[in-house]
Amino acid sequence: MSRQQDNVIQFKLKKKGMVIGILVTILLVAFIILLTCFKIEDIEISGNKHYTKEQIKDYVLSNGYIDNTVLLMLKNRIKPIEDIPFVAKLDVEYISAHRVAVTVYEKALAGCVEYMERYVYFDQDGYVMEISATKLPDSPCISGMSFSSMELHEKLPIDDINRFKLILKLTQLINKYELKIDSIKFTSEGEIVMTYADIRIELGDGSNLEEQLLDLNRILAGLEGKKGTLDLKDFDTATGKASFKLKKE
């Protein structure tokens, strides 16, 4: 090999090394800019009901998710944030270098039944959406029923079709009229008893649920602070009056 050829090779290697060095420097500078100029300072949360905004933020930034807008967006595209109880999905949107918006899409829960010290949440068609040890404060659970098994995404295993329809209608009406009910129970006689604060609400066999629950918020507002039993089994829809028996102290 001639000296001239050797010089050419040395020049090419030196040039290649310089190019690699420049590229490495550019990438290093870009990485430093990425880390320092895209730090998350604000996360806008919307659509949440069962979780607080702080809880959603914790889910977004935990489990290896980096406190950086660009890296968070990239990672969420590759591996979306999943396995959050009662949440179908989270949409993460880039707003600016320091802000992202998170839209929470919660599962459409209609009601809850108790099963083996767990809470089974179902949708308006009676399909099991979640089985959890967590009791949601705004979702009263139905007790007084027994089940041999329970499967996620399957229908509630209730053999009595009339009882199944009754449960769906009851939970749908509670949601429709935004009733703040603490608990629901089916007695051994097959009657429905609900509680609100210190008031026991007797609905009978549930054959007149629409009429009984239509004005229940108004009735309960008039009984605020009282203790006793509200008997709606023979509720007079014409007058809107219900029988209430005060509890003796």
C-alpha cells in the first residue's frame, strides 16, 4: 500500500470518527434538552368519577412512567396505561412542553353485589365488569344473595330471571334518579330493604319500583336528620305521601 493510499484511509477514518463524534454530541445535547425542557409540570385530568385527580396522576406517573411529556407520550403509545380498576382506558394528550391532558374513560358500572367478601360490579345489562376488594362509596352493594361462582365479563349467575330483571331495574332507577343509597338487601322473604343514613326504606317485592323511587329524593330530604323506617310498600302515588315510623331512642 502506498503512502498516499494510507493517508487517504487515515483521512477517511478521521472524518468518520469526527462525524460519529458530532452525531453523539448532537444526540447527547438533544437528550439533555429532552430531559430538562420537557419536564411535566401540570397534568389536566377529566372524566374521572371514582378516582380523585391525584390518584389518576399517581397512576400516570407510577410503574416506570417518566416525568417527561415526550417520553410519557412515547411510552404510552408503545405500552398504554392499563389494569386500573374501574377504568376502561386513559387517553394521554400532549398539550405543551410541560403539560399533558389525561381523559379518563371509566367502566359503565350500574350496580354491585357482595360475593365472598369481594365486591362484584356489573353494567346495565348485568355483565360483571369488575371484581374488587374496593368498595366504591357511591355504589351501594346488594346483599342477601348467594352465588356458586362469579366470572369476569360474564352475566351475573342468577337463575331466577325475574330476580335478575328486578336487580337491573332497581340499579338503573337508582342511577337515573341519582339516589344516595347506602345499602340494598334482599330479605329471606324476597323483599327489598334499602338504607339511607339512619333511615330504613322498605320497598316490598319491588313490583312498584318506578313509583316508589320517583319522589324518593324529595321524601328523604324531608326526613333529613331523623331515624326510623320509611314504608313504601303501600306508597300512595296520588298524594305522594309515605308512611314513616320514628325509631324510639
